[in-house]
Amino acid sequence: SYPVNLIHRHIVLPLRDFIYPPLCFTCKQRMLDGESRVCSTCWNSFRKVDHGDPTWLEFKAKFEREGVVNDFLSCFLFEKDGKLQDVIHHLKYSGMKSLGMQLGKEIGTRINSYLEFSSADYLIPVPLHKLKQRERGYNQSEYLCKGIAEVTRIPMNTGLLTRKKYTESQTQLNFEQRQENVGDAFEIHPKRQSDIQGRKFILVDDVITTGSTINACAKELIDHGAKTVLVASTALAH
């Protein structure tokens, strides 16, 4: 007899895809074999960001001013109402965790081309407060880390940094208000302090909007003996 999983893979799935062809949820075009959730055309339309971009230079200056983040990298520019915003929205609010893995692999590829990043000891997803995580069901940054880890083999460390303060959404706040909002929002797990001494970490977030959250996380790690804190994100907001 034909095993059930093979029937499912070779008969049920192709039939389903024939009747309901998989569509890119961003542009609604039919996807090609090997594409998942987002078609290559949409994927390639995300605006890439590099070291010479004004937004990049602005964040570089901000991080240098605070002095706790050693370096950062990001793949794309986050444009309001753009396709990438769609993708991140689906990752955060529609449970499309596979998109996090996909975006993570993109970040991982970039990490592999910089020795300073590829030699890190741990990836740390920017933590959500446990109420927010319960509400959402998961932390999207952990799925970014899983994708990064697959490409870079740098392990993820989830219990080290926790969010003790429930912060309201920061989208309507200016830079000073955001800094105040996330000040002392994070803490190191008391039983994990020995994991930090002399180590190099990469903090991972989906979109860096002002850098306040990242700086608050990095400060906590540096204050507890981290040697280096780097940052990696899918996108920079501009």
C-alpha cells in the first residue's frame, strides 16, 4: 500500500495547488515552483540598504552617540505602505512564521559576509513582554533568529534578556518619548549572568525605527559584562 504521507505529497498537494494555485499574498500573482508565500518579483522589489545610504548613516550616528552598539547591519529600507510592510505585518500579526525564517535567512547571508558578525557567540531576539507574547502567540524576532541560525550556525539564546516592563506601542512616539518608554524595560535573567561575560552578541529585530529599544537592550548586556553587542535587522525605517 502507498504510504499516507506520499499520497499527501504526490497527489493531494499537487491537486490542491491545481485547483487553488498558490498566490503571492503581496501581489496576488500565481507563484512559481519553489516560491513560498512571497513571489521573487515582490521579494526583489524590497529596497536594499547599504553603508552609504543616508538612513544608514543616520542610525550609525545614533548608535555611536549612545556608545553601546558596536556595529549594525540591515537588509532593506522599510517604506510605509510598501510591500515589505505587508510582509512584516503578516509575520507579526497573521502568524506567518515561515516569513520570519525567510527574512532571517536573508539577514544570515549578510552576516556571513562580515567576519565581525559571523564570529558572534549568540543571537538574541529582542524580547517581547510575556503578556504581549501571550497575546500574539510568539515573538517574530525568534523566527528571524531561527532563519539566521540556519544560515550562520550561530545559536540563539532566548532566556538571557527579558522584558520586564509592558510598553505601549511606540509608533506614535517621538525619539525622546521612545527612549523614556523603553528605559529600564529590559533585564538580564538573574541565573544567566555568567552567559554574558566576555561574549559577543547579535541583537535581532524586525524593523529598527529609532534605535531606542535596541540601545536599551544593548546597554543591559554591556552593563552585565558583554564584550561586544552587534545588531542585525530586516529593515531600517526612514
